[in-house]
Amino acid sequence: MEVTRYSPRQLDQWSQFISTSANGTIFHQHEFLDYHPEGRFQWHHLVLGNLGSPEAVVPAAIRTDNDGRKLLCTPAGATLGGPVLKPRLGLVHTMDIVRSLVTYALEQQLDGIVLSTVPSIYWCQPDDTLTFALRDVGFRDTQQLGHYIDLQGLSWPDVIESIPGKRRYSFRKALKQGLELKVAKSELEISDFYEILLLNKAAHGAKPVHSLAEIVDLQQRMGERLRIFTAHKDGRIVAGVYCISATTQVCYTQYIVDNPQDRAYDATRFILFQMLTVLREDGFRYLDLGPSVLLPVKNTHLALFKESLGAVGCKRYEWMLAFSPGNEGQHIKKEEEEN
């Protein structure tokens, strides 16, 4: 299968392919990826198959790891990535895509491939063929557990009933705190949200992935597909949830934060409760609350919090294939000889 580098001239074709694909998201779109300043990533986006009618596309970048290995990495500069496939490709075509990707990386004298596959809730229909094909050529996976809430069929009373019984008190309490739900749109409102985000990250010795300028830029680029739901008390923001419409069916939460001084209000629970209803009315099927825990399990705090919202687990995979000197592509060559 032919593998070619993406050209900006193919922007419309790429966008159209993502919109009709089996597993594409906004994080695979150049409209999203292009918010990064020039030079931050060594982009190496790929189109697999006929240029006029691709079988797959891969948004990617070349990175050098701590051991000096040059790797083809996807995602780069985004939450989700990996190969985006045409619907109903089947096993043979999917295996051809994976083998072609590996062969291309070898021809480019890279040292390996690191990729993530989107969780099952993002696929237009359940399909484990890509997972099978990756394992077949020797990719090894690292599993991560994320959590999501199924919004299908929820009405206002159902939302509270979907929350585990022992946590319903906290939600009802949050609804009685005199909080007001708003969506941050102006640069000032986004800045107020960002100050709370900084406080939350600093408490864990971390920094946000995005700068304030980048969040403002993304909001302008994406419009209603990026919303920052905020809880206000006495005219000021006390908590916020930053979420992205990743597909027409799935909304992804990037940040869930509150002001440490205002935690008595349970404001994040207030926002999330209101969001469930808003997103359901907007036609979303799932609210993805993001990754929660890696194997081996050492800290269950995030998982317990998300489960207290009525969320259930969904596996995520990161895949690694390192090319060993002298053994590159032996499995693929053997398969080609057999066929």
C-alpha cells in the first residue's frame, strides 16, 4: 500500500476523510493541530492508500526519546491520535495498513513507532480489528483505564439516579449552594478560569498542558466545539470544566478544576450535573472524563471520583514497536513470503 506525506494542499480532503471515517476525532484534524506554533513539532502526517481515496490517515510527528531513538509518534500535540480508518475495512485491509506503516517507518530509518488508538466509544461501531492487526506485527501495548458516562436516554430525574446512591447527597447539596452555570467566552472569563486551573495544577507540582494564549486561540478556532462550563458564586468563578466536542457523539473533558478555597460548594459536581443534561440535549451519546489510572494500579483517587459521578471504565491503549538492529521487519517479510 502506498504511504505518502501529507501536504497542506490536501487539507480539505483530509478533513472530509476524518468526518466520514470509522474513528476520527477533532484531535486528528489540522484545524485543531495547527494551533501549535511553527517548529514545536516535527510534523510527519501520513496518507495511506490512493491519494484520491485514502484507506487511512495518520497525524504524527518525529520525536527523539531520551535514549536518542527517532520515533514516529501519534498523537503529537493532541489528546487522541493514531491511525484513522475508513469504515468497515475488514481484517485484510487493516493488516495491510499496519504493515505498510511499519515498512514506511523502516524505510525512513526510524527506530520505532509509538501510537495510541482511540477508545471504543469513539468508533462509529465497535471494531477490534486494528488492535488485532497491531499485535500481529509485534506492537506491545500499555493499557490505561479511562472513564465515561453514557448519556443516552437520560432525562433530568435519570441524571441524579445514574449517580451512585451514596454520592447523590453531594450532588443535591451542590445544587442548593446558589451557584450559577455559565459558559466562559470572553478572554477575561477564560483568564479567570485559567487562574483556577493554575492553582489546581500547582497543588500537584504540575502545569497545564496549554498556555492561556493557546486556550484563547483554541476557543476562537473551534467555536462551540470547545466550551468551558463555569460555576459562579457571588459574581466570581469558583470552578470550571473544559470540554471539547471530539465527535458528534463524544464530548471530552480536558480539565475539571475548582478553587481550593471554595470546595465547600461542591462546584465541580454542580457543573458536571448540569453538563450531563446540556450535553444530552445537544445530542451527545457519551461524556469522556479522560484517563484515570495506569497499570499497575497505585492510585485510585481519580477513578473513585469519576465513578462517583456515575462513570464506568473504558480501556485506552498506547502501542510501541521498537525496531531491533538486524531484525527489522522480519515478521512482515515472513508474512509476505508466505502470501
